[in-house]
Amino acid sequence: MRLTSVIVLLWLIIGAVAAGQRHYYSSGPKNCSQAGTLLVTIIAGPLNYTGVNPKISCKTPQPSK
């Protein structure tokens, strides 16, 4: 159990570093697509360094008039 926790923590830290190298933290997410891309990049972890470049595209519903 402890080894698994350490591996998961390292995986997420590597993903957070990859997101930082892509400058995803510089301005903060402005819409759901940017927030989704940031989260998926962190979750992808070391896969970011093997050519994985996750992107999320989403649209939020517009308020009714």
C-alpha cells in the first residue's frame, strides 16, 4: 500500500512539472477547456514525456435569455 501511494504521488508530481513546463500555470485557466487540459496533463504524468499531449475541448452552456 505504501509503495503504491509513493508511486502515485511521484506520477502526479511529474505531471505537475510537465504542466509547468508548458506554462499552464502562468495565467490560470480561463475556461473549461484550459482547466481540463491542465488536469489531464497532470494525470497523464510521465506519459507527457513520451509524446502524449492531452487536450480537452468542452463547451459550457450559454445562459438562457
